[in-house]
Amino acid sequence: MDSLYAIKKSIKNYASGGNVLIVATLLAFILANSPLADLYFSWWAQPVSLQIGGFNLFSHGGEPMTVMAFINDALMAIFFFAIGLEIKREVLVGELTSLKQALLPIVAAIGGMVVPVLLFMYVGRGSDFLRGSAIPMATDIAFSLGVLAMLGKRVPIALKIFLTTLAVVDDIGGILVIAIFYSSHIEVTYLLYAVGVFLALWIGGRAGVNSKMFYFILGGVVWFLFLNSGIHPTIAGVLVAFCVPAKPVLATSHFISTIRKEIVNFPQEQFADTDQSIMLSKEQLNCLKSIESASDKVISPLQDLEDTLHPVINYLIIPLFAFANAGIVLSGLELSSLFSGISLAIFLGLLLGKFLGIFLSSWVVIKLKIVPMPTHVTWKSLAAVSVLGGIGFTVSLFIANLSFGDMGPEGVVLLERAKLGIVAGSLASGIVGYLLLNLFLPKQVEEEEE
């Protein structure tokens, strides 16, 4: 029941955040092709500093970060920190607690990562853009769940759980790929310092330290050390998240006991007239503070941080990332570009590769009776939601920047064409997936046990 509530809350959060993401993407596209284009692009090259004396926190190799680098390497580390929290929660109390329960979306996610990469490599064989092979492996959880939410209660709960769990496993795959393939030359000294601070975080988590500032401050130190060690700094966000304790300081029973003990100081007859403002006594004020303190301690740091970060991620960081990275200049591109080179490889990887990987992997394990077909889910609806897996917007753009952002003029051209393939492939997957779901899902909503 708890995991079902978490799934519903995630869908609601991501669906509403997806609307802001769409607006930010459209705005970036409009500005990149308007008279304000020079201002739009030059803004991202401005330096960012948070400096004390000669030390600048937002620096890499002694050079200040640009606004674009700050968004992609600093703010996105917070995004991956939130993903790390979500993964840990899913492993502890969610859909990943039981291997048998999670096996279908896990297998589907693996197939949905492997097949697009292989298809990309086949289309791009012998080319100079194979370093971007991981671009079409991603599934954007905000956009995909947003499309699913548009169909409301017609979507079976099991199908929502399937897509949400698949997206979480997909994020794990993306994190591993970034850690393994997108880290540069390793500076051992910085890395050793990072290990030391990370060890302090781990000990704090094991000791039950529930201060959010503890994890943010030490997490910021780990981020800076990772940034300058050669390991991509977003990985720091994930590792720090795994240190955040999931166990509350106080048990729920102790919290209830505290409320019952303190509530006797508020006799009902004293507050019978609700229209009258009554000043609390000092004892009553202390009682309320005691209850407030207990309520803070009954929520685990993991849940508290995840809940706090959701609006920041969905309404600020991801839309800002899209606004900075989704600006595609059409003047240098022809429509034919979509049907050749890296744009075609990404487009096919997202629309065709993700569908084949997710659906065929699911088909195999269900037909072999390794796992059952989810309740109220049909082959047609499973195929339709597999198409939604091709919405790879946010993480695909992120990996594209990692692949071509440091290649100079040639990389700029490849990045622009990669963006075209990402936007076209994600848009096509969203539209086709929605139309198929609308066609295949029952028109009459069946009541499900919740």
C-alpha cells in the first residue's frame, strides 16, 4: 500500500512538472531561432563564481565554471541526488524490494537500454559519432509519466508501476554509464580526499544523523572533489544519497505517545469557541514545540529530503536544464538531417530501439512463465507503454552534452544534430505511445483494489 501511494504521488509530481518542462523546451527553441539568439547563447558562456579569497567553489581545473557548466554539472548533481534517494527508497520499501516483484520492469529496462545502443551503433558504424552511443538508452521519467497521466484512471495501476519502476532502473543504468564511460583522467589526490569525506558521510548515515545540512554541506564537498578529480560530479549526488538514512530517529509509536501525552494540556472546553483568538500559555506553547520536534524526528531524512527536493527538481532544475540545452538552431539544419547521421541513429534508437528492447524483453520472460503478466495489462497496452519508454529527453540531452561538449567545432555540429534526433525521437515516442494507449486501454474504467 505504501509503495502504491508513492507511485501515485510520483506520477502526480512528474506529470505537473512535465508541463513546466514542455514550456521551457518550447521557449528555448523559440529564443534560439529569434533575434535574441545571440543573447540566449552568450548568456550560457558567462562565468559563475562563489568565491572566498582565492578559492572559487564553482571552478574546474582552476577555471570558473560557465552558467551552462554550472547547470549541467552542479544543478544536475542535485537532480541525480534526488534520483539516488528515489532508488534507495524503491530498494528498501518500494517496487525493488523483491526481485520477483521487480523482475519484469528490470528485464524490460535492461532490454530497453541494450537494444537502442546496438541499433545506434549499427546505424552509425564507421562514423565519428559512436561516442554518443548511450544517448538513446534513457527514459525521461517526467515526460513519460506525464503522458501516462493524461489518460487518467483508464491506465491500470500495474501499468503505472511497470513504467515507474522501469524508469528508475533505467536511471540506474544511466548512472553506471556516466560513471564508467564519461569520467576523464583521474586526479588521485582529489579522489582520496573525496573518499575520506564520503566515509564521514557514510558513518554519519549509519549513526542516524538526521540533519539535512550535514548531508548538503559534506555532499557539496564531495561534489567539488569529484568535479576536480575527473569523475563526473553528478555521480557524487548519487553516492551521497545512498548515505542518507532511511530510518527515522523516533518510532511512529513514540510519536503517537508524545501527542497523547501533550494533548491533555489543551482541554476541549477552552477552545470550544473557535471564533475567539486565545493566547496559549507557556506550558501549552512548550507542548506544541515538543510535538513539532517529535514530528520532525518521526520522518526519515531520506523521505524528508526526497519530498523537499521534488518541487525544486520538477519546477526549477529540470526546466532550467531543458531551457539551457534544448535550443536548436534551425538555420544551419535541413529537415533531411533527421534522416541521416547521428540524428537518424538517435531517432531510431528512441522510437524503435526502446520499443523493441522493452517489449521483446517483457514478452520473453512472460512467455517463459518466469514472471506473470501484470494485472489488468494486455499485450497491446504493454506494447503501447513500451513506446513511451522512447521519451528520452532529459538524460539523453545530458549524455549528448557529455559525449560532444568538449570536441570543439566538430562537437558543436554533432551536438546540434543529436539534439534534433532527441527532440524528434522523444516527441514521436510520446505521440505514438499516447495514441496507442488511447486506442488500446478500456474506455470504461474498471475498479481496482487499492
